[in-house]
Amino acid sequence: MSEAQSNIIADTDKVDLEAEFKSSNIQEVLDKLDRELIGLVPVKTRIREIAALLLVDRLRKQFALTSETPTLHMCFTGNPGTGKTTVAMRMGEILKRLGYVREGHLVTVTRDDLVGQYIGHTAPKTKEVIKKAMGGVLFIDEAYYLYKPENERDYGQESIEILLQVMENNRDDLVVILAGYKDKMDRFFQSNPGMRSRIAHHIDFPDYRPEELLAIAKLMLAAQNYHFSADAEKAFTEYLTLRMKMEHFSNARSVRNALDRARLRQANRLFGRRGRPLTKDDLMTLEAEDVLASRVFSEGRLDRDPG
Amino acid sequence: MMTNTGNRLTQGQFSFLPELTDAQITAQIKWALQHSWAVSVEYTDDPHPRNTYWEMFGNPMFDLKDPAGILMEINNCRKTFPNHYIRVTAFNSTRGTESPAMSYIVNRPKKEPGFGVVRQEVDGRNIRYTIHSYATDKPEGERY
């Protein structure tokens, strides 16, 4: 307490937001976010706002302007493969840089990790997970599974109640992020109004546009030291337009799977013409034929579909 | 001569120091977690030094990153057993066994009656000495 008091500066003094901003390395984190996550404008805007709030809060503290610690519990909704988990993982690091959480690690759980199998099993299980997540971020994937309205004796409710209590009382110790598909999460919140009110940030992850998906594909390939040839890029754009119209399209995840299959075909192609020496570039390049061999083109259905 | 005025139980680390504050306990837990030791909370109302195995308050906590969770358990235990001895033990598993690496008392009864010497006459003129905690004259649960 005495230390905090000695840091208080006079009312007439001025503080430098710019200097504080620079010293926190937040720009670096935000730049990294811009670089590595394509699209997701609403998400990035919200993260920027949170960063600004925490920074301003820090300055306010210098004038002894106390305000309650903001609640940063979040809910990520969006279709499959829109980057909810990826952003949650970044969230830990970002909040640590901003000094909001102490460790910044991410604990990912689903219903299985929180809800027990018999009476008296749920509370210790949930508490153990919460203790592990303290100082960091607790990410509950497919959070709507926690509540099963069709079974009134389901233990999920008990888990939700413990979570609510911790979200309220241990606000300084952990940040809870719920994630799930939009419609199912809406239903979940309807039956748990307490949960909705305790979560300040509801962020909706939009679907990616085709050009964003292409950029993601290039980024994924670059990370694995591959690249498209000019023709392959054109073919992949075509592939995306076809694939997006088909069912079970899950955005970036579908892109990753498509790339994995293209890599298989590339390896097979290189194997087929063995005897000739290969350059480094040969090993790195995905050609149009690697993409075009997909069944999405020939039959209009997925490779993995049976028959 | 009384060497330990106030009959304070001196077992484990820091027991000759004044009571640890929560901030100090947090710092000690932090040290344990940095070494990836598992931390457990235990309680007893039998302060005899040979009483090695105290009751466990929940399972030992593995894979924690932050002391806040353990402090929460300590405070739960204090609430449940305000007049018991509570200690925090950190276990080091690098040698293949969970061997205690740290152990210190974080809660003690308000009044500690201390220990008395018991003399037992045995064969010949021999005397055997042992110590006996006054608190354990009463049954378990009513001692403090």
C-alpha cells in the first residue's frame, strides 16, 4: 500500500500516454496480430480497445484515480475455423503484456474436463481446472455443451455455478473465454442469464472472404516452407470458390486440410518422376496439378467422402 | 528454563519467524511453482513431531502456474479448520518420487499448550523420556 501511495503524482502533473504505450510493447503485439491473423476486423478492434483501456487505467492509477478492474471475460462466437482458438491463445500473451494477467498461459478445456460423472465429482474437477488456469486464461471450447436443458439432473449446471462464482470473485486471477457456434451459444446464454451478464465482451468472428482465405493459405504454406506457383494460386482460388459453396465448409480449417492434401499430391508427383534431380525450389513449390487433382473439381465433393 | 516462550510449534521452515503474511506465503509458493514442484495443503490437530502424515486437504495440486489457486485452497482450509495446524508442502518429483522439498506452517491454533516431558521407569533404575502434547489429552477434533 505504501509503495502505491508513493507513486501517486500531483494532480497538476502530466503523464505521457505515448511513453507508456511504447514501454509496454503493445504495438509489437498488435502488429504481430495484424501480420499473423488475416481479416477478423471486429476481433482486432476489440483487442485494440481493451489494450487502450488497460493502458489508460494504468495512467489513471498514477493519479490515484481508482476504478474497478475491468472484467475481461469474453465470449467468442463464430462458425468453425474462424480462428476462435487461435485468438484465445494470443489473448493470454496480449493480456500478459498489458499486465492484466500474471502468467498468460492458456488452459483449454471442454465439458469433459469440467463436469464429473457422479454426484460430488463435478465441483473438485471444475475447481482443479480453475486452479490450473489461475494467472492465465481459461478457454472453454464448445461451452454450450455445459448446459443440457433436456436433462434437469445434469451436473453441468453445478459446474456453471462454480464458474460464475469464480468469474465474479477471482476477477484478478483469471480470464474466462467461452467459445462456440453462434446459435448454440445464444441458446446457452438464454438459459443462463447470469453467465451472459458476467461476460463483458461478446465477440463475433465473421466468416472469411475468399481473398482472405487465400492469404491464410499462403501464410500457412510459408510457415511450412512451401509456396504456390502462379498457376497453383489461380487453381486454389478456384478451389476455394467451389469449396465454399459445399457443405461442411469450415473456413481456415478446410484450407489447412486442402493444403495438407495438396502436399500429399506434390510428394506423390515428385516421387513419380524420380531419377531426375530435384532442386530446392521443386521441393517447395505446389503446382496447379496438385490442387486441381482434388475431387472438388471433378465430382464436386470432398476427397474424404466415401464412394 | 523456557526456550520456546509461548509454546509455539516449531516444525518445518520459517517456524521461528513471525507468522507469514499471505503475500509472503504467495512468494514462497511462487518459488515452489517455479521449480515445478507440486504443492499440497495438509492439516492436523496432533502437533507431535513424529506425526509425519497430516490429513490432506484435497489432492496435491499439480501443473499449476500461479500461486493464487493454492492460496485459495489455504484460505478454504483455514475457514474449515480455523483452530488446526495447517501446513503447505511442496513435492519435488525429479528423483522419481514425490519427495518433500518445502514445508511450512501457515495456520496454527490460537492457544498452543505445548509439550510436557513424560518419564517412564523401566528395568533397573533406567528412565525413558518422551514428550507428550497436552492438546492430545482431549479427543480428536476437540483439542484446540
